[in-house]
Amino acid sequence: MKTLDVQQITDAIRRMAVEVNTDLPQDVEDALVASCAREESPFGKYCLEQIVANAELARTEHQAMCQDTGTLVVYLNVGQDLHLVGGDVTDAINEGVRLGYDDGYLRRSIVEEPVFERKNTGDNTPAVIHINIVPGDACELIVMPKGGGAENMGALGMLKPTVGKDGVVDFVVNAVSNAGGNPCPPIIVGVGIGGTMEKATEIAKEALMRPVGSHHADPRYAALEDEILERVNKLGIGPQGLGGRVTALAVHINTYPCHIASLPVAVNINCHAARHLRTVLEGEEA
């Protein structure tokens, strides 16, 4: 059995926290560049050009591309044949976040409790952590800083199965319409269909990490993604909510089996700074 010291997880998270906030994924940047060509609104085109220029400057200057460096969502996919040693893995992740946000001069946005004092923790911890056990003997790390403006615009609908496809489409489009310019369009729309209440929201967020423009493996859902994207871009919200044809870069649907009486639909929106980063840590032979 291979082992992995959790200090390596801390070191990786520390590095990734800075990189993910300063270097926009290439697929997202390519989609933004392509959207400039099809945006008909002059001011919308100007906004897109400024967004692209900002991403290039952030990468060159190693500065945060957005002042909202988000709640850091961390996915830890641990191989079932890998033994983690050296301490508590949750503590290791949060230590990496603390160090990384300090290294990168990234904004600390987390409060200790949500209703009363709302005192800032001062180091952007704790992260939101998802730990999954998967086949293999390696450890995959994925980080996603989720800004408040986009996260606040999510929606969950526990729909009746009788609403069918049209009800699903209407729910998603209405969620984007209600969001308006708040999530800093052009956005990516993650949609989770099926499972239970919490599963739908989980897979909706995971959908945001798919390559921009990729499609669901089932052609019926792939067509549904295109249908929703077309309707969303006819809303006229446009870049930064200032009008235009490019409200969304992509709609990504994830699905999961569900109860015969249920049709959960969750919408999770990401702003144009659709940040995510992946790395794999290999263990050593014990």
C-alpha cells in the first residue's frame, strides 16, 4: 500500500490557492474571446474585451483576477489503496488555504458563524471540503474559489415529475433571469437534475468544472443544454448585466437517478471568472 503525508496536501493547496485565483483556465478564456466576436452590443463587446484583458493581466502580474477570491471549495478524491499519514486531512487542507491566501494577498471572505456576530476568521478558512473514496492509490485535488455574487444566485426546485422537460427548462431560465447582472455575466450555468435535495445541488456545482462547451454524454441532455443556453442568451442580460446577447458561455447539466415522486433541479451559477484547478498527488511505497 502507498502512503501520502498530508503535508503534501497542505503544500499543494497552498500553491493551488494562489494559482487558481490568478490564472483563468484556458477553456474559459477561449470561450470569452470567442464571445467577443458574436456579441452585437458595442458596450457588451467592450465589457468582454476588458474581462479578457483583465484575465491576461492577472496571469502576467500574478494578481487576483477578481477581488472576491471566494469560499475555497476543495474536492479530495482519495484512492482506496492510499494511506494518508502525518495528521488530520481536514486540518491539512485548511492550513494550505490559510497559507495560500496569505501568500497571494487574497481577500479573506469567511465569517465564523452566519447570523449573529459574523466575525471574519481572518484567513479564509474553513474551506468547504468534499472527500470521496475512489479506486486507485493516488490523491486528486480540485479547488474552486466560489465568489459570493454568483453563489448567492443559485436556486433549488423540488419539482413534480409531471412538469417534464419544459418545466425543467423554465425553472433554469427563470433562475438566470432572476439573477440578472448580480453574478457578473457572462456566466456558466451548472444544472443538477435528480438525486435528492442535497445531491442535486452537489452535482450542479460539479458541473461548473466541466470544460466549457462540453456536452452531457446522453444526447437528450446535450440537446437540453443547448436549448437552455439559447433561451438564456435571449434574455438580453448581457455582459456584466448591461445588455447584450452573451449572458452565458455554457450550460452544463449533470444528472443522477431519483425517486419516482421527485424531480429535484438545482442551478449553480459561476461568474465569468470560472476558476478551478486540478492536481494529482502520488503516494510512496510503504
